[in-house]
Amino acid sequence: MANTRIFGYSDPLCLKAGETVDFKVSVEGARTVNAQLVRLIHGDENPLGPGFVEEEIRSSIPAEISVKRQFTQIGSFAIADDEERKLDGLQSFTLFAHFFATRIKAERQQIMGQWCVDEQKGYGLGLDPSGHVSLWLGNGGKVDQIVSETRVVERCWYFVAATYDGTSGRASLRLINCVNSWNSRISTVVPFGLDSWIEEKLATKPARTAGHVRFMLAGASETNAQRGPHTTLLFNGKIDRCGVFGRAVATDEIGALSRGEMKSGDGLVAHWDTTAGYTDKGIGDTIQDIGPNAIHLEGVNRPVRGMTGFNWRGADSFRLAPREFGGVHFHDDALTDSNWDTTLSLDVPDDLKSGVYALRLDGGGTQDYVPFIVRPKRPKAKIAFLLPTFTYLAYANEHLAYEAPIAQAITAHTPVIVAEDLEYKKLEEFGLSTYDHHTDGAGCCYSSWRRPIISMRPKYRMPAMNFPWALPADLSLIWWLEHAGYDYDLITDHDLHAEGKSALDPYKVVLNGTHPEYYSEEMMDATEAYLADGGRVMYLGGNGYYWVTGLRADEPHCIEVRKLDTGSRAWQAEPGEGYLACTGERSGLWRSRGRAPQKIVGLGFTAEGMDESQPFERMPDSFHKRASWIFEGLGERELIGDFGLAGGGAAGIELDRYEQGLGTPPHTLLLASSWGHSDNYPLVSEEVTYAFPGRGGTQDAQVRGDMIYFTTPNNGAVFASGSIAWSQALPCHGGENNVGRIMRNVLNAFIRDGALPGSEFTGEEKLWR
Amino acid sequence: MPEMKKLYEIGNRPREIFLSPDGETPTRRSRVPFTRRHWLKWRSRYNPKSLKLEKRLEDKKPLWWMLSLGLLLLVTPFLGNSALTVASIFCMFAAINVLWTLIIGTAGIFSLATLAVVGVSGYAAAAFNVYLGVPWPFMFVIGCLTGLVAGGVLALPSTRLDGLYFALLTLGIVEICRVFVQQLKSLGATNGSINQVDSFIPSDWFLQREGLLLGFFGAFALLLGALLLFKLVNSERLGMLLQTARDEEAFAEAIGIDYRRARLMVFMISSAGLGIIGAFYAMYYRSISPSIFSLDQLLLLFAMIVIGGIGRADGAVLGTAIVVLIDKGLLDLGPVRILIVAAIMLLVTLLTNNGLVGAREQFRNYRNRKKSEARARRTEKGGEVMPEEATDMPDKQEIFYRRFNKRLRDELKLLITPELIEEHRRKPLGRHSDALSRVLNYFRRSEMPDKYAILRQPENFNHYKIVALSGERGAPPRLVDDRLYESIDEAYHAVFLLRVNDLLES
């Protein structure tokens, strides 16, 4: 393996020509690397297609750039905004918190404290490697601690109060079990009952810490020469209301605190009310101090909000009972912003062609592509290709092939990995996808572009299935549009989310990518309104408009999704934790919220399998003059797409189905369907009410991909081919094939103004046959 | 049909006494002064069978020490004079052996000059008292300083010489001391002894009941002091450093532990302690003679720590008790005593790994080995879980998985035919016969650790090798073999064959 490691990301990921993009690059093993701006045209190196195609672009980027190693802070935690340092140097104090530990691990974990690991100064409250609660103090030379009698049981709520009296040196640690019928993994029938209460005289007094050391929730400060200050002793689990007194509080006060009764007693330094700040639109990263000093905590790497608290009693959402949702979930492997220094900025020229670009970096035998997407300054073309950037983030750096035992059963493949994959996974510093689990087993609900993302590299193939996925797969459609000579603009999910319908309005036709799976309400609304207003959509993907996804308006880099209740879900949110903290909406499937994708584009998810794709076969409706123009140049029984770079067919991977019951418009024409899928294509779980055998492709008629066409008001229309593999069939046979023929027929019609071909054939059918 | 194994009932009553803490009142933990240690290691845990909170004494050694030393202190004053003397000698020798254990065990320096240090210090202290008139309380100081100097001199070559050579060197030094003292002209009249040494025992009590009692209490205090020193050195910082160094010297050095210095420190501290014992020895007998340098005495001491177990204070004390009882308590037996000691030593070295105190650990290991052997006989790998194994599996569902997967594998093995393998070879992906689908689905659902994957080679799109995943985040996969496959279908089929092989071998 090469000795040089190159990683980078662009911020923002998508921008308009004329704007500036920053590249953040980290290189180990070299001081300089060669840089070249390229436009990416095709990614997949499969010899059956055109192979990797890029175009070098002249730009202001120097040929050689100097680089450095950059470090990533992983783990979520919260830092106190304690400018007056009221929490530092406390001599007598009480730390209290409700907490829910999710993973006892070999390292110490700090729940809260002002602790400096390298200097051994300050105080901290947390869990030791054996799972006992501990309060530790250090004076720079010696550390002393008091440890609870009992071990903490994972995924159960506790209250802890640690007091320390600086004059007598006496410390006490009280751990109170808060398990009720609702809030924990186990209930009150389990006899883990007793509380623990320890008193001991400690030999060390806590010293005041250095200026850069901050009071933190779920982490502690550490500094070393190479990295500088960073956060360690990361905690896994939820922390609810918590606070600090500047004195050792009395026994009865501790009792009241444990029940959540808070009187702002004297000596209160900070009281963080994790339930303060909820609105119907969710909650941000600030944890409010409702005490006299207003020392708010600021979350780093997005601690997960909107989680059930110690007093939760079954309410479905923080919107119903905000006081019961004080849980803030911290993870030691969360990452939403690598926070690297900018290595290089590029002012994208106003006239740069819209496209997927990348900064190509070469050095020491290693190469990396840092992709970014450029949209024209002003819309130019009639065709817009809507790149599903939400999907790109949702799958960013996924670990399925490495960590999910069922992944091989789902994909019916032995994973195929490459050396670059191992380089990325070696240090585990580039975060997770929404398909992965944090180290404590909780699903990852945030994904951000502010980190190197291997799954957006143009040549990357998803290991679990051995073909390109998301951005590298969508490049096949870009190559074909170039090959077929269409003028097109790229727009992204982020643009659609931010601008709504007006992002689509300038275009005669909008093309979806291979897998537009993650949609926000704004995107659903915009697409629906565009179609109702005469817009034309070519839905060329599988499993689209599926997960309710959200993001904060001012932080587009990070999406949020909670996988919920039903659907093909890599994880399942805990009860009560299915609402998006960033928007206040119920997450899960759009279908569960009354907006099945069939209602907008006529098709919705029905089956997935990755072993083999099949061709489409024409259905009778394709011979109706309303739509027969789509098949101009094709034979009556010609198989459509019995080739492809994804599974060898145009219908496969993830398939969508026509279903009037779920909202497919009644006048929809079912043009073609795929047949012959293996049993590795089972009917999706949201369609399964009673489980019975025979729901695989060889036995269940609902396992198929459909191709449909329907018109919408004002000369609008939808052409949909519900298959991820569709666009990856386009580059086969030099780009001239029957899938491409259909694409040309539809595109040529859709980019013309006025009535659509075939739209006059609306008369009653008076047939002799 | 495989032979059905008999299933035995399991379960035990608890044999320990537990306290039940309640969370309503605080537990106050108190500490040994000047340390962060608690007096007793009371620890709580949830009993895994009942989930009740139990508080138990996790380290019971302090209890045994208290019991045995307390018994010694209480019973000895009521014993006869000769037994009283034996007890005192036991205390003195035990003290010497405890410090010797520090040198051999903790510091890992194989020195046989222990008695030489005691002797030299004793002689120095006695000489200062007899010839210079230094009062007896200062003899301890002189003994201590002499011990320190002697330790320093002995320590110097220990860094240059390894194990056996250093031991031989120290043996030589013992001999030099003996010859030197015996040939001293000034001591010629007394055959090398210094007599009439002043003592903490008043001279009119000497060899009287009161004197013997006082001597015993003094020796007992000496033993307590030696044990305290052992604890302070062995269980605190120095001992911890050396513990690390013992496992891996290079690693210890790499993380900045100067283990050579720590060893010398321990050697010097122990030698100073031995010096004090030397002074005490001279006072106890009111004289000191060259016999302290004699080889038989040294070998007797050596027998004590070998019988007890090297490296542990309880071993040193137990070994001393046994040998002193035989050697000094059974004087009537005459020279047979020495044979008995030799026989015990032989038995202990033949039968135990580390003396009598290691016997318990050894027994446990033996039982565990026997247990695994029995389990290996009774269960097959991946087969049904026996009741005795189930106690080690907290998630009981795993037990059913084992049963299910075992039976599933037995069924699947019958499906493996050349035709099935040929079917896979022709078409590794896609629609398969029912039999092949079943076999493949079993393979694909297996756990992550050691699950096969294919590694594309960087030089060619269609070059592949087979790896096995680690199942652990951040840990890379391992290469299964070096064979290169030149198409993806070939690689898929190779993985299939590996898996079929694993299935048939299970």
C-alpha cells in the first residue's frame, strides 16, 4: 500500500458558477501534491461501458499545491460557553445529571466535567472501564477518585450526584436508579434495583485548569504536540437535565434533583435544561443553561436531540411532551464536520459548464478526486438533471459490507473491496452513513459533506454489490447526455430543497438520478407543484421519494433522517425518537405520512436485489397511441435493456411498481414491466402485513419494475422507469441501444413546448378487435 | 444418529458470605493513611443468577494475614520457652525472607547474599556497640546504613551480570565475608564472634522468660515492618513499574520506564531493611558469629522461599513457618530434620509451579484444563450446547442459534453435490435451484468475523484475490491465499468452494 495518503472534501458540495468552493485536503507522506481541475463524465471502469472519462479543465488552480496532515475530531459532545470561567477552579461542588449509558468500553468516559487529560487537572464525572460511575479530581500531579458501589447497567436511566467539599476533602457519589415502565431497555420487573451511595475522603484537591480547557458534556480536553487541543474520554449514551452547584448539596436536595424537581437553590452555578428550546420546528445544538449564569452548552458533531428522557412516559414525539424529551444522545464516533483548514479555494468562472467536477490530486503514487457539483449561474438548458445529493450523503462512507452480517444476504453478493476502501476505514475518522450504526449500536441519523467521502469518488463501486452507486452511477446518465448531444444543466437536491419549485421552473424537463431516495417536504412539494404546473419529470430511478429527510436551513451540509417502523431500514429509531430534530417532522417513509411516491411520479418501491438485473418487456399500454411514440424504433416484443453495467439489465437493483392503491394516477399507462427476477428480490417489508412464504421474485407478481407514463395539468407529464439499473444500461453498446432510444424519444418530446405527442388520442375506444 | 451424551444437572449454592448494601444510607469507605488504598477491598456486584446486589470481600488476603498473625501474637506468649524461641526465630527468618522475596521476586535480581547483608550489618552494628560504645537504639541506624552500603556494592555488578552468574558472584561474596570474619585477628579469641552486645532486652532478662517474651514481640514487630515494607514497595509505584517491565522489558523501556533503576532502588531498599534485621539479630542473641555466613543456613533459607513460593510475601512466611517448625521445633529428630526439609522441597518443586501458595492457582488452572477437556469430549465445535456450557452464555438465544445452525448445516451438507457445485460455477449470481439458493443463503447470512470477501487488485479491473473480513471496525481483512482470479465469476466461485469446504468440515 502506498505510503502517501490523500483525502479531501469540498465545501460546499454544490454551488453555482461564479461562486467559490473551498477544498480541504489532508495529506500524509508528502508536502506537495499535483492538482488538476477535471470534469467527470463517466466513472464506472467496467470494460462493457466507456470506462472512466474525465476532461481536464484549465483553471486558476496551481499545478502543485502544498498540503499538510489535518486531523479530525470525531465524537459528539457539548462545550460550555463559560467565558468567565465560573466552572473552573471550583473547590466545593456538586455535579448532577440524569444519564443513560449505552456502551461501557475499555476507555474512561466523561459525562461532565472540567478535566484536562494531559495535565491531570480539574474534575470530572463519568464511567470507568468497568462500568462504575466515578468522580475524579486532579491537581496536576496526583489524581484521586471515588467510585460507585454498583456498575451501571447499559441502556437504563440513572441519576447521579457527586459532591465534593474542598475544606474537608469529603466526596460523595450517589447513584439512583430511574428505570420505569417506559424509559429503559428493561422494566421494573428486573431486580436491578438498589441505589449506590458512597462517601470517602479524597487526598487530592481539584486544580484550576489551563485557559484552553473547557467544561464539557460527554468529553474531556486533551492536548498533544502534534494535534493540539482536542476532545477525548468521549461518552456513549444519553444525558438529560444536569448541572453544577458551587457547594456540596445536602441529601434531601439530591433526592429532589433526582425526581427532576429543580429549585434554583443557592450556589447554583449552572443548570442545563435539555428540554428548553423545543419548538414545532425542532431544536438546535445549544443546550440552555436556565440558571443564573446562562452558561449555555454548544453541541459539536451534532449530539442527537429530541430523544426520550428519564421521565419519558410513551409520548410519540417531543412535540407532544417536550418536558419528557430531555435526552441528548452522544456518540464517540459521530462526525458532522471535519473542520479542516482550507487548502485551496477556487472561484468558479461564471461561464464554466454545469457539471460534476473534481479536484484531482496526485502524489506519491496515490490519487484522489475531490468532487463538487457546478450548476450554471443562470439556467441555460431545457433539461435539468437533478442530482440526488441527499442520497449521496445518506450513503456516504457506508460500512455495510464490513459490518452488517445480513448485507450479503440482501445483495446476494460476496463483497468486492479495493485497497482505497481499507485506507479509508483504517483510522475510522471519516464518519458513518445513515446505513451504519454507532459503536453503541444506535443508528446514525446525520450525514454531512464536510468530510472526505469515498463513496462519492468517481470510480468507486459499492463493495456490497460491486457496481457504482449514487454519484458514480449517475455519471452514466451524464455520459449518455453528452454522448447523445443534449444540452443540460445540473441541479441538486440541495438546490431543490432550498429554492423549491423555482429551481425546476426554468426547465422543460427534469431528470431524476438513479436513486432519489431521500426527500424533504420542500422537495416533495416542489416536484408536485412543478408537475401540476405543466412540468415534465423523467423519473429514472428506483426507490425514490422514500425517506422523510430534513436539514437546517443554515447548515445544508448535514442531512438528518430517522429510520422508522417500516421500510428497508438499516436501523430503527427507538420508540419516541422518530421525529427530526432539525425540522420537527415525523421521519420514516413518506408513504407512512400520506405521500407515497406513487402520488407524484406514479411508482413506488417494491423490491430490491443485487444479484442480477432483467430487461423490461413491453406491456399492452405501450401500443396505445398516447404513448406508442415512446417506443418508436423498437420492435413489438423487443427486450428493453437486456444489458447494463448494474447487474446486466435495465431493470434491477431497486425496483418500483405501479399501484393505484398507493396513489398511482388512474390514467397512468403501464408501458413495460420486468420479469424473471430471482428470489433474491423479495417484496419489500412495507408491503408485508402478514408474513407468508413465497414473496420472492419467482413467486410474487408484485416483484417487478414498471415503466409508466401519465400526463399532468398544463401539458405536464411523467415518464418513469422504476429501476436503479436503468441509467447504467445507457452506456452499453457505445451508448446506442434501445434504452437510449426510449430516452431520446421521451426527451425529444419533453423538451418541446406545447402539447405532448399522443395527447390527442383521448377518445373512447371503439375497437373491432 | 450420533451417540446422545448424558446431560448433567448443574448449579451450586453460594459458598461465600455476602453483605447486602442498601442504597438508602451512605457507605463510608476509609483508607490506609497516606495511601489511596482502602483497608479492605469490599466490592459489590449484581449476582448474575439473581441480579441481587451482593457485597463481598474481593481480596481476602488481608483477612488471612490478620487471622494468622493475630493467632501467632495471641497464642505464642502462652507457649513454653523453647516454643517461644522458635516463634521468635520464625519471625526473624520470615522478615528476612519477605525482604529477600522483594529482591528475587519484585526486582528480579537473583541474589544469594541476603544473609551476608544481614551478617555484615549485624557485625557492624555489634562492633560499633561493643568497641565504640554506641548505645543500642543507634545500632538499628548503623545496621540500616551498612545494609544500604552493602546493597549498593552488591547492586553494581547486577546490571552487568545475568541470573546464574550474579548468583554465583553473590555466593562468593558470602564466602569472602565468612573467611574475612574468621581470619580477623582481633576476633581470633572468640572464633570470629562478637559477644556481649548490648540489646533492647535488659541483660538481667536475657534468656529469662521476660527476655524471651520481649524478644518475641520485637521479632514480631520486625516481621510486621518487613511486611509493610514489602507492601509499600511491591504494590505501589516501584512494584507497578517492575510488574510492567517483567512482562515486556523492551515495551517498558519504550514507554519511559527505567526498570533498571527501579530494580536497583528495590535492591537498595531491601538491603537497608535487611541491615536493620542484622542489627536486631545481633541484639537478640547479644552476639553475632560467622555461622550467619554459613552455606547451610543460606540453603535452609532458600528452602523456605522455595517451599513457600517465590515472589509472594505469604509464600515467604508460610515457607519459613514450615521449615522453622521442622528445623527448630523438632530438634529431637536430629539430622533427619534436614532430610525431611529436603524431601518437602523436592516434593514442592516436583508438584507445584510456584510453591505452596501457588498451589491454589495451580489447582484452579488444572480444574479449568480438565473442564475444557471434558467439554471438548462432550461437545463438538459449533454443536449443541451442554448445560455446563450454557452457564457461560449470558444471551440464551445464542444457545438456540447453535442448535438451529447445527441442524441446518446437517441438512445443507446433504445438498452439496457435484451438480450443485457445477450449477454455481456456471452462474454464480442470479436465479438458482432451490438447493443452491438454500446453501447460498446460509453462507451469506453468517457472522462478519472471518467472512469472505473479494479484493480487487489495483493493477487490473479483472484481477481479484480472496480475503476474510475482520468483523471489527478499523481492523483490515486478512488475505486468505495468494491465488489470483482473472474474472469476477471465478472469484465468486472460489469463495463458494471455500465456504462449501468450511461447511463440510464443520
